[in-house]
Amino acid sequence: MSSDSLLEKVKKLREITGVGFKDCKAVIDETKGDIEKSIDLLRKKGISKANKRSERTAAEGLISIHEKDNSFSIIEINSETDFVAKNKEFINFAEEVSEIAFNQKGKIKDILITKMKNQKDVSTNLIDLISKIGEKISLRRSDFVSSNNCINFSYTHSAVKKNVGKLGVILSLETNKSKNDIVEFGKQLSMQVAATSPLSIDKDTLNPKVLEKEKEIIKEELKNTGKDSKIVDKIAMGKLNKFIAENTLLDQEWIMEPKKKVKDILKEVSGKEKIKIKQFIRFKVGEGI
């Protein structure tokens, strides 16, 4: 077997089983390159735990943000337990991968094949970390925001280190104001996104499928009330408008001053100039798993 073929088979076996290079190479040599026999042999030796690990739920972990020159990357790396998420090695791994995510503009395929400081790629280091710690660990998602003629802000909640925590937000504001003029507002609005978890910026950008689903739920809820259809329609419209107000950023109550809405504060801060919320990204550890 050629060295290239050997390495390819070892790599494939590692991806399937999550076992380290040395053990995989040993069984590949023993089975003369037969992947199926190698998997069985690892199981017989009690080394392969990949199947069990892959069935576990990794809903803990960290969010890490990397920033440079008004551009930002954000990643979520998951572990099975919060104990592992507090592990120094896990945190260092998250920070280094976060910087790689920035350089690769948040593209996970490119992140996984990029070499880290130890000259191994992210995918290999991830497998090594799984083997060492004994938990399922995964790079779940990543995103990137460039300057895009916007002023960008970030916020990290429950931070274990700067820009590393349990919840992360990146916010982009399109404006002709200077960052110094809106820095406090940008921070507060980022915190608003973290606290209230809006689904969209406004009604126009809200996913129509989400609205349709909410309409169905409201109709079902009011179906057997016995009320007049006109009253039911009025109640349904009121409930839908409340849902929109609670889940669209501009229509939400401003957490710093609940009597006002975000759009009112935006108008106050912008004055005679322009401030537009261009986008926001919100990652919370384990959300949706």
C-alpha cells in the first residue's frame, strides 16, 4: 500500500470512529487497509467510541467572536457538558478557531481544512480534542460580517473571556454618523438583541412562514370560543400584531425605557442624520438543539 493510500485510509477511519491517528494506523496496517475490518477491530479492542459519542447531544459549549477593522466573525462550538466548556484547552481551541473563521469569512468547509498553530488542520485538532476530553465536540455554525460601509458592534453575554461566552451578538448599523457618536447606542442595541431574541428587524423582513404558522396557532386557539366571527377576527388580529411587536426588533419595547419602542429611540439618536439597522446575528449556545 502506498503512503498516500495509507494516509487516506487512516484519515477516513479517523473520521468514522473519532479515534486517534496512532491507533487507526495500527489497525489499518493489521487489516491491510480494510476499513470495515479496521472498525470491527477497534471495537474489539475497546478503542472506538465514536458511535456512542455521535449519538450524544452536545448542547453546551461556547460562542466566540473575533473582530478586526470593523469586521467580525462569530462561531458556536459545542460540547456535551458545561464543565468541558470551561476547560482552558477548550476555550483556547475556540479562540483560535474563531480567528480562523474570521480569515475564512465564516465558511465552515474552509475553516475545517485550515491549519492551526500546531500545523494540524482544524478537523484533525477537533478529533484529537474529542479523543482527549472524551466528549462529543462539534463546530456547529459560523458567520461573518464585513465592514460593508456600516459601523459594526458586538456583545458577548456570560463571558468567560473577552469575546467568549454563552451568547454572542453582532450588529450592523448603516449611518453617516461617527462611531463615537453612536457607540453607547450600538452597545445597548446589541444587548437588546441578546435579551429579547428578535426574529427579524421589522415586519417586512419577518419570515412569511413564521407568520402563517402563528396565524394557524391563533385560529386554532380561538376556534371553539363561541364568539362572533367578527370579534374572533379582531382578537386574532390583535394577537398577531402583538406577536409581530414582540419579535421584530424595531417594534420591540426598548429595554432601557420600556415606554418607548426601539424605532422611537432610533429616531431620537439619529436626529437629522440617518441610522438604519442593516442586520444582526445572534448565536446562543445550544439554541435549537
